[in-house]
Amino acid sequence: MSDTEDGQSAGRIYRPGEPHAFPDDRLNDVLDFVENDPEITTYLEAQNVNAVDRKGYNDHGSKHISIVRHRALCLYDLLKQAGIEFNGASQQGLEEADEPVIIALAATLHDIGHVVHRDSHSYYSIPLAADELDRILPEFYTKPDAVRVKGEVLHAILCHHTEEQPLTREAGVVRIADALDMERGRSRIPYKKGGRGIDTLSSQAIRNVSLQTGDDYPVLVEIEMTSAAGVYQVDNLLKAKLRDSMLEEQVRIVAVQADETDELVERIEL
């Protein structure tokens, strides 16, 4: 099932009208703004050109951003249900309601640097996102709070790649959510163009990713694979981003390997 507004899978879609384990009015207002802003939507389309058309890489455009933002907010919601405390907004003297705003804005703008170049894009994302935040945040915040929210969003953007270590759980959520976009749909563009690299083949083996409350952990990430090739996505991408995310103790990853007929099923904790 794809991550669309019509999707029904739990732990995949953030729905503004449903109850959440955190104050969501401010977040929902910000989401309404960014999802309908022509400058942001144009950036999300344009950033796929270098990634896909010129580098032959997988999707980093509006679809990827939507999936990452949805899953980041679902992951955050599960952690809040479990009573996990977040430190980014609070250490800045901001409110709890600002935590999901930081997460949502970072998830929306984390790949904007692709319009400059795919390589080192997280560093190019910083000045471009800063300009967008200077335009967005005054709609919702006083100047002092806007500056603090901006700093936390930029920190989360910078740390979505493994080169930089997150210092806040908000940044950790964005980092993990970026890797949770690993299903077949992620590789559809380069696969159709003839790409057969390990990223593409491994992504083709991932059938479904779901987030749910675990028995012994606040969050269980369950990954359905049709072949062992999917382990590359989990081991080299998701587990790498979970490491040093400040959320290692709260998130458990389980892979379920099944053949296309579901006759053979193997459950593996990774």
C-alpha cells in the first residue's frame, strides 16, 4: 500500500483530524501552509531532477518527502504515547507543541539541497531551508521563537545523514523516518529506467513497512520482504540511521521474509 491520503495502514499516515498523543493545532496549521505553498511545492518537484534524471538515483521528490513526513509524525506519535521525552524544543525554552512542528518542517525541507547537487546535499539544504524558514515561521511565531525553531529545524536537516550526529530526539526522528521510505515504490523510477544497483534491487524486495507499538519497545518497525536482498536496505540504511539517533533503545526492527505466495514466512529481529 502506498503512502497516500487514502492509505489505511496504521503507523504510515499522519491524519490531522484524529487524536494524537501531543498538542497538534500548531502543527496542523503549519502543515496546511507548507502543503499549499507554491514555492515549497516547486522545490520538492525540482529537487528530483539532479537525484533521478541526472544521477539515476531513487526518488527524492515530493512523494519521498510526503512519505518521510508522514512516517516521522507517526513515529513521533508512538514515542509520545510511550512517554518518551524530547529535548530539542524544551532545551530552547519552546513548547511541546513546537516539537512536531520542528519534525514536520525538517522532514519537508531535508532534501531541498538536491536542487544544487545530489552530492553533499544535506549541507546545501541548510541555506536554502533557512531562507524558506525565514518566510514560513513569522506566520506562526514571534521573532525570538522563530529563531529558536529555525535552529532546531536546521539541526534536524543537517543530521538526517549519518555524517552528523543528532543532538535532539526530534532530529533522530527525522533521521530514522528518512530511512523508512524503503519500499518498492521508492525505486520505481530508476528501476523502470534500467537501474539494477544494490539500492534498487534491495528496495524492490521490500513490500511493506509499518510502525506500531511494540510488546517491549515503544516502537516496532516491521518490514515485509520478498527476498533476502531487502536486508541491505535494513542493515546498511535503516540500522545505520537508527544508530546514534538518541532513539536506539526505543525502536525495535523486525523483518518478515515471505515468498510472493506467502507460503514461506521467516521472522527475523535485526
